Amino acid sequence: MGGLETAIRAINDPINGLVWGWPTVSLIALTGMVLMFGLRLMPLRRLGYGIAMMLRPAHQETDGEITPFQALMTSLSATIGTGNIAGVAGAIAVGGPGAVFWMWIIALFGIATKYAEAVLAVRFRTTDANGQHVGGPMYYILNGLGSRWAWMAVLFALFGMLAGFGIGNGVQAFEVSSALSLIGVPKLVTGIALGAMVFAVVIGGIQRIAQAASAIVPLMSVLYVGACLLVLLLNAGAVPEAFSTIVGNAFTGEAAVGGALGQVILMGFKRGIFSNEAGLGSAPMAHAAAKTTDPVRQGTVAMLGTFIDTLIICTMTALVIITTKAHELMNGAGERLSGADLSIAAFNAGLPGSGTVVTVGLVVFAFTTILGWSFYGERCTTFLFGEQAVLPFRLVWVAVVVIGAVAGDRGVVWSIADTLNGLMALPNLVALLLLSGTVIKLTSNYRFDR
């Protein structure tokens, strides 16, 4: 197996370096800037309007299967996960506190990207054989750009389907089983229990996934942010210094591995993108199912996802780490802490015993990520193989939950899934740029006073 793993890494690592290096990351940033300035900063100016539309009753809407709020919660169930806890810690460990500043920057432009994705998803959605509304990048590529771009729609769906089994499933199951194994729960027990819970939800389709997400995501997010605020309140005197450190280090490269400013910016951009998924093309598949007759209205709801995910939850994690100076701690091997270990250490340093919040958060957020990504994977699969593939997909999805919990690792399999996850972005970004005129036109014709 060692020789095969080496061969796979030799092929995958260069591709991964390109997909998650400067070329793609720069394209994601460029797309966000083109959309934000093309929309004349509307996504930032209309955040309050988006909140109002999210809370607006949807009982009068006949098109769609889930409410705008449920669509947002479904997309957040897939984005709020290990990236908000372990990912932020990893960015700080490698890029230093300054990486957080660049997470904010990419998230600001990502608000416009997420808005455009949802606008196009609703504008070019269609109905399947069961009468349900389906949409997402593969549909706005095909219906918006025309049949000559069908190959690009197929590529997106293929990469999305395959990546989901890794990033959105096996990795999450492994993180849950690993966290619970530390308190004595066998991984097989975790895998079977988690698989059963996932099956009970995903077998009911988008409505049941949306119902579960709407119940779990808001509650867990509020509890997690509340725990962060408590730690920050106990360390209130260090908060101004934390903000100063973030901004100061963003332009110096201080505390970054190797001390390179480029590393700080790249890590901030990468972790920001991983966290909120703006530009990857995942969230619009959920928003396409929303009960709405207006693409712009749902777009204003969708853009809240990036704001909540990165600018609120990721910021809370970062401030806890920096105010407690946990990013300066070393492990037994003399290396700086990273990932979930760093987040746990930060909470325990700020409030002894509160590190359990991180463990609980990882378990719950990983579970909801599996639910959200099951819907994305299913949509990609049905686009490629038709409705007859739905049940087989769901059964395989549950099986991978159990396998990932028991036999998962952080090795080459997940590196490949990571690469496929990044490859999803490329056809989606091309489509967003080519269809940016449509987004701008729809927005300019919309009356925000209704």
C-alpha cells in the first residue's frame, strides 16, 4: 500500500497545490470583486434586507419545497463545521493571527459571490420528474450558458459527487469518532449510531434535511458563539490587543511559518473559502429548492450565510485563540498546537473545562455537515444518472459514514477529496463570471422597498 500511496500522492499533490494555490484562490477573489463592484456594494448595503427576507413568512409562495430560512440553514449546515473550529486554528497556527484579517477580506467579497450563486440557482432552476425544484451550478451552466457548455456542467456534478463522499462525509465521520474515542466510545459504535441518525434524516429528502438543519444549526451556533463570548468577557482586556495583533500581523507576516507575508494572505484566503464555501458552488443547490418566486430575494437571504459563517463564528473562534494566547503554546513534541487541539486549549485557558464546548461543537457541526453535503451529493448524482440513482446514493452515503468513522484517516484519500472539492470551484467560477451580467441586470430591476 505504501508504494500505491506514494504514487497517488505524486499525482495528487501537484494538482492540489494548483487547485488550492494562488491561481484558483486568486480567481475566487477576482470573481467576488467583479460581482461586488458590479453590484455597487449592494450585498453589503442590503444585509438588513436579507435578514428581513429570511424571516418573511413563505406560506404564500407556491414554488419550491422549503422556506428561505430552511434553505439558508441547510446551506449553513454544510458550511458550519470543522472549518470554523479546527480550520481557523490551523490558519492561525500556519499564517499567524494576521491570517484572520485576510479571512475577513475574502469573506466580504464572498458575500457577493454567494448572493450571485443563489440568484442564478433560482433563476435557472427546473423541476425534476417528481415535481421538485432543482438547481445549482450544473443547471445554471446548462440553462444559462447553453448546451455547448454541458461538458462543464458534467464536470462540476462529477467533482461535487465524488468530493462529497470525502470532505462532506468520511472526514466528518472520522472527526466525530476520533473525538468520542477520547472519552472511551468505540469508533464502531460511533459509526453505527451516526450512520443510523444520518439514514433517518437523509431518507426523507430535502424536506427532512431542512427540518433537521433548521432545528440544530441555529441552536448550536448560538450556544457556540455564547461560549466564545463568555470566554472573551472573562478576558475582555485582551480583546482590543487581539484586534490590533490581527491587523498588524496581516501586513508584516509576523508569526507566520517562514515569516512570509504571502503565506499569511494565502492561508487567510484558503481557510476563509473552506469555511464559507463561497465560489465552490455547493450552497446554491440548497437555495434552488427555496419557496420563492424571485431570484434576488433569495440571493439576499443566501448572502447571510457567508456573513454568519466567517465574519461571526470564525471571528469568535479566532478571538478566543488570540486573547488567550493559546497559539503560542507548544505540545509535547515542541511543536505549536494546531487544529482542534489549539481551539480546545484556547477555551480551557480562557475558562477551565470549557474545552468540552469544542468537542461537542465538532460532533454536532460534523453531523450537520454530513446532512447538508448528502443533499449536494444527491443533486450532483441525479444530474449525472437520473432519479433512479437517488436510493442507491443514499444507501452508499450511509455506508461511507460507518466506514469513515471506523477506517478513516487524514491521509491520501482525504487529500484527493480535498482536490476534488477545489475542482468544483473552477467551472462554477467561470459560469459566475460569464453570467455576472445576468445577476447585475436582475438586481438592478429589483425593487428593494417591497
